[in-house]
Amino acid sequence: MIDETSVEDLAGQLSSYLDRGRVNQVRRAYYYAEQAHEGQMRRSGERYITHPLAVAGILADMRLDHQSLMAAMLHDVIEDTGIPKDALNEQFGESVADLVDGVSKLTQIEFRSRAEAQAENFQKMTLAMARDIRVIIVKLADRLHNMRTLGPMPYEKRKRIATETLDIYAPIANRLGMHRVCTELEDLGFSALYPMRSRYITQAINKLRGSHREIIDEIRGRLEEKLTERGLPGRILGREKHLNSIYNKMKFRHKSFHEIMDVYAFRIVTDTEDDCYRILGAMHSLYKPLPGRFKDYIAMPKANGYQSLHTTLFGMHVNIEIQIRTEEMEQIANDGIAAHWMYKHEQSPVTAVNQKRVDRWVKGLMEMRERADDSLEFIEHVKTDLFPDEIYVFTPKGKILELPSGATPVDFAYTIHTDIGNACVACRINRNLASLSQPLQSGQTVEIITAPGARPNPAWLSFVATGKARSSIRHALKLQQHTESLALGKTLLKKSLNGFSQKLSGLSQSQIDAVVQHNQVSSFDDLLCEIGLGNRMAYLIARQLVAGDLGSESTSVDLGQLQPDPQTNAVTIRGTEGLLVRFASCCKPIPGDPVVGVMDSGRGLLIHSDTCKRLPEGSEDRAQLTHLKWAKDIADEFSVELRVELERQRGVIAELAGAVAMADGNIERINVEEQNARLSIVNVVLHVNGRKHLARVMRRIRNIRAVTHISRIRH
């Protein structure tokens, strides 16, 4: 039997790093799986057991532990054969059963869309990873073998699996530092999605390989000579460029195929870290290094644990890229977190640091999962966090933080701690005040300025680059909206009850419970939130509470006597209410203007000037408006628009701006419309504290000799 010899071949490979007892346990898992999958075939016509065996072979190449190999053998048993987890627990122990349970194809639930089903599966995978990172390593090996054998699948299924691989699995392999698995997944995914492009690039590479052979051998010979001359240990390897990487450089960096392929890449693997830096010096003495192309990932490893020295040299009329690393760094660069098991018995400090990095990433994933409303939102946050490019910035105390390329000071703040992100109001970059939306560069020192009571700004969502920042901001805004809608709903209901000469505290629990039940909400707080969001009318809820009017024909109170009084019903506006109280952009009300509120379903209270043309005109509709009054001590600034007609003169716009500044106004925007050769019309949007401040600004503008007319615009 072919399978018999295959399992014995695997056992031979395993005996090079596992003891006989553990190899036998892996063998026993194989025979158990073979029996369980008896009669099942793959689409290619092979017996199904060839798949688990191949997955175990991939893990054996990474020298993974015996439990991972047993889980690989058994990973489809629960899903495909109906054998329960308990049976595996009895046979192979709890650790293996848990691994199999985590890896086994995630149960499909009925979802609204395939995207949601995949997102839900990814959430489950995150939970499994948090319990044991080996789950994802086995899952990646499973996906790698499935990608290698995609051929017999229908085109649509091939396309779906390849897309999912490029979107989720390859970036995760990269994030875990598993470069070998990542590049193979990317190339297989690319070939499945774009077979013609893949064939064309492969042919072009093979054609070039012959013509490049001579120059590659010459460069390699010179590098080896230099190492021998300096007495430095090291083996020199050529580096192949990968299909997907070539295609992406052509597509996104707009480079030609020959531009990409005219760079000759080598890797030098040596014994110690000290040797790496000595070899770097030797290479720089052989050929001239290109400025700005040297990167020291040994001193500052990438987020996935990758370590190496990178330099680009110019010699023999071509660019030569060189990576220098130790044997252990080479192993970790290729197998990432999977190399942890190979070096476990040596208690290697490199793998211990690498393990901590992965633990931190998985912990971050768990935090995002808890904050996300649904699995699609979670997967969106995770995708932003799987970027391969990092920048390195410093805290004021000199600690180095890794962030994705394009990260801003807000991302930096949330990376330090969620509370610092939420309270962030400004930042200093290299000791100078800077914008919170400014993308950070490697080597900058960033200081975050916080203020007590500060809250995240919804506008931050448009520029943050990390999943943690995005999920934390959304979570804080949801909490803020809930708190504010509760407070606004309570205020509106109290004012409506005042109109009925009732107090909220005077209502019995049975009255409240009856109204809550009638409105089909789970609690009175939820009902108040609904009022605050504008989904229910405070007046109707107040009437139900006071009169017991739940839709029945007879009521115990004469409702005719219960018309609310607008004056006692006025809600005080301070201008700092937050997300759920907004000022209409049509009439731009400011403190001192008579104002009314319109409940905007799901978005809270929208404040209009009471003369605004957009307000409803019918008496019934007007009765539904919320009566408002301004608080006395408002310090906030409000936007107002003025129309100024003036004679055309040199410097008149500067004079206008000066007049506004003299009256302590703040100009947001000026728009000049030419009326004729003699007159101009200027629209000015400015910030004022209220009507008195506006009158002062308008008086200053009127005093300009060229001004013929000034008026406030209300659209």
C-alpha cells in the first residue's frame, strides 16, 4: 500500500528529532484517521487519508511537536466522520482533542452571506488561537496542502478559496513570521486567481534565469572571496523572487518586469550576531552601499519576530541586495512561530521574545473581538492589522513601538493604552506640536497630550491605520452614544411630564413596567435611549405614563386637560451635548436665537432657528417640536454665515478679515463672488459665541468704508 510506505517515510523523518514513543503516537493517530476516513475519496480520486498525511508532512518539515502532528492526522475526523471530540479525548488526550476541535473545519451556521460565514469562522479561529497558537499553524498547513491540490475543483470554488487565502491566511502566516508558508500560499493563490498572468511571468523568469546565470556566479564568487579573506564564516544563498511579489510590484509600484529582475539578491547565513555585523562591514568594503537602503532588523526586529541586516550595494553595474543573518534567524525567518518548537529545548532567547510578540498580537485580536459588534466589523479591523510594513517610533522615555506604515499619533496613543487614546487631545512629534492625523515616520519621538474628560472624535475613524485604534474608537463612540441618548431621553421625558404636572419620581413601578411592556423594549433605560435617539416621541410616552393610555379606548384621566405648556417644557441647551445634539447647517442657530428641536430618527435632536424655512408648517407637526432655551454661561463657538456687499478696492478683503479679528471672531471660510466691475459680494463663515458677539462683529464690518450692506444668511 502506498499510504503504508508514506507513513513509514514520515516516521523516519520524525525520528530525527522525536523519540520513539512520540513517533509511535503519531503513527497510531494516522491508523485511527485511516480507519475513520475509510471509503472517503478526495475530488482528485485519491484516498482521503492522503490529505491529513500530507499536512503532517508539512509540519514535520517545520519540526513541529508530536501533538501538532497527531492533530494534523486527525483534523478532519470530527467534521467528516461523526466521531465526537470525547472519543478523541479518551484515545489521544485532552491537548490533542482540543487542537483537533480548534482546527476541524468550523461548523457552518446559516448566515446572511458567505462573507459573514467566513468572518464568523475567523472569529472562532481567533478564539482557538488564543487557547493554543498551534491551532493556526496546523490550519495553515491544512490550507497549504489544499492550495497545492486545488486543480480538480470547479473554477468558482478555486477562486473563492484563493481569494480567502490571499486575504486572510497568507497575511496571518506573514504576521506569525512563517515566510516559507506565506510566499507559497501567495504564489498558489495568485496562480489560481490569474492563471494566464502567472504563466506569463513564470516563462519570463525562466528566460531571464539563463542570461543572469553568469553574472550571479561572478557576484557570488566575489562575495565568497571577501568572506575567506576576512576569515568570516558564512554560506551564501541566491534569493528567488516570487510570482505574487513581482506582480504586486508591477501593479502597485508601476515598475517594469526588467526593473524588478535587474536586482540581484543574496542571503548570507552565519554563526553569530557579531559575525553578521562583521560581514556587513566586509560587504560595504567590497561594493558601495546605496544611501538610505540599510535596515537593521537585528537591533529592531519586525512585529512578526523577523531579524536580519538588509543592505543594497552597487557593483558590476547592477544593484545587489544582501540579507545577513544567523542560522537561528534563518529558521525563524522561514518558519516564524513554528520554529519555537524546534528551539524549545535550548531555551533560546530569540524564540522566547518571538513567542511574546505573538502572544501580544493574539491578545490584541481578542480585545478587538470583544469590542466589535459583529464578525464582519471584527474581520475589517483584523485586515487593517495584517499589514506587512512597519515603522518604528519612540516614546518620550525612549521605548520603541512598532506600528503599521501610515499610522498616526492617534494609533500611537491607542497602542500605549486604550484610555490614553480615548483621552488624547493633541500631540508633539520631535517636541513640536503636530496634527493628530499626520502619518508618522520611523525614528520620530511622539508625545501624547491628554485631557481629563476628553472623548474620541468620530473624524478619527477616517485616518487611523490600526485595528486596535479603529475598534477602540467605535466602542467608545457607541458607549458615548448610549450614555448621551439615555441622558437626553430622560431630560425630554421629564419636560414632557412637567407639562402634564407630573414628575418622573412620582410614577409607580407598575406604571413604568406597563409602558415598557407596551412599547416592546427590554427595560425603561432602553425606552429612554429610544426617546433620546429620536425613535420615539417623549410626549406620547409621557401621555402613556400619566394617563395609562396604552392604546385602549377608555382612560382614567381627561386628556384634554393634559396639554403640555411649552414654557415649562423647554429643554436647556448648553452647546456641548455631544453626538446626539446637533445644530442644523441650514439656519446655523447661535446662542440668543429663539430655537426649537426636531427629533431625527436614530440620530437624536437637531436644533433649528424657530424661523427656519425647513421646519414643518402644520399645527400638528409644530406641536411635535421640542421647545428649547439656551443656557446662560455658554463658552463654545458656533458657526454663522454672513453676506457682505462691498465696493471693489485693493486690500478690502484683508481689511474685512482684520475687522473680524478685532472683534475676536474666527474666520472659517471666505468666498468672493464678483457682481460687477464696481461691487463684490463676499460670503464669510465665521465662529462666534452668540448673538451679542455676532452683533459686535457685524458692527466692526459695517464701519469699513467700502461695505455697503451686510446680512446674516439662513438657507
